[in-house]
Amino acid sequence: MSIEVLRYAAFTDEGRGGNPAGVVLGTSLTDAQMLAVAQAIGYSETAFLTHRDGRSVIRFFSPRAEVDFCGHATIATAVAVAQRDGAGTLSLATNAGPVEVRTSVDIEGTVTATLTSPATSTVAVPENTLRRALDHLRLAPLDLDPRFPTHVSYAGNHHLVLAVTTEHTLDTLDYDYAALDQLMAEEGWTTVHVFCRRDATTYAARNLFPPGGVVEDPATGAAAAAFGGYLRDLRLITVPGRLTIVQGVAMGSPSRLVVDVDESRQVRVTGTATRLELSPYDDLELP
């Protein structure tokens, strides 16, 4: 069985950087086959879009397991569909609930996609759990920015949201992969979103993803949505409001995510995606 696997970098910054994702359109595969594709591609996520019973169903697989929701692969898929079928609105069924994505094309032909996340929520992290996380992140309590309480925030997946005081601390972050992976498995966290505030509407971030078999993601749409919900719920941003997350710089893959929040429980995340060159896996053979 041969399938086409498209490759896009999502949340690119003026066409550069971004987070690569595999995209498979319109091919029904078993769970084992989808995992095999994700492992062959090796990206943090590969998205599989199919149509069943009048619904557009999207599923996401990391090289290790299925993930309920993935923002950057959703953006990549929406851009791929817009380039094939034209811009418009996609109503997607995900394991985390319905997600709507709207695409538009500018005069230069660049496709921009905006996803509306599942309903968000946030809860403070118990002190003993925070101590363990800091130990595995090789951070001290004094490294934390007291303006931003450490929380676990949800937008389809659970993300530890943790603020540091300086971008130097963010840029030099070096964590214990195995220990953090174990803690995240115990707590049910999908990523760890470490950030630093640059100004009232701009944040630098790094996103750690051991559960997906990836040390770090250069752009993470689901975590961006969870972060927007966190800022709204804690009244750390003016609502309605827009913020920009700059991510992936430490990895040499600069990415830009635009987040819009209002009084609703959902958060909108906007970005572009760039089609990548073909790889040996673009026409993949499966049993």
C-alpha cells in the first residue's frame, strides 16, 4: 500500500523556521499504520485527515503514540487543504472535540490559517509537583517570574506553563529528559511550556515534548492556545487581546504564533505554513 505524505513547516516566520509536520489527506489507515507513518517521518506530529459519515476527522500521531490534539499539524493540514481545494472553513472532529480552522490567501498567495481551540482551562500546580519539575528542569525557585503562577493549562492537551525571569535562563535551559518524561507521564502532561515575557503582548517560549519522543518543539499551537487561556483566566492580559509567541529560536527554527483571546472559553491561534521539499517518505509503502 502506497500513501502520499505531505510535509509542511507550520508557524513559519516570514517563510522561515516553523515546526515540521507530516500531513496525510484522505487515506484511511489503521492505528498501527498511522503510528508507523509517524515513526517513519520522525516529526513531532503527523496528521491524518479523513472523511467519515459526513464529518472531517483528524487524528495526530507522534513517533511514540497518538496525541488528542496538535495545533501545528492542524495549521499544516488546513494550509495543505487550502492549497489543494481553495481557502475556506474546515470543521474538524478531533479526539479533544470539534476544532474549526479558517484559511485565507493574500495577494502573494500565502495561506494563513486560524484555528479555534477546544475549551481551555487552567489549575495551579501543587508545590511538591512544582519542586520535582524544577529539579528535572535544572531550575531554581529564584529563576521563576513571580508575576506568573505555575499552572497546568488545557486546550485539548494538558501543558505545564512555567515562567522564567530572563531570556538568558530560557535560552540556556538544559533539562533531564528521562526524569521529566517520567514526571510528565505520571501527571498526564503533553508538553512543558517555558516562557519569558518580553513586553505586554510578546512572549518568548520553549516547549518540551518528551512524551512524543522529541526533546523540543519549535512551534506548538496547542500549548499556545492553553497559554492564551491561562493568561485570560488569571487576568494577565487585557481581554479581548492579542499576543505573539516567538518560539524555536534556540533550535535555529524561529517561529511565530499569534494568539487571540476573548471572554469565551476558546482561544484562536493563527499562523502560516510552508511546503517543504520532498523526502524519501513522500510516497511511503505500508503493508
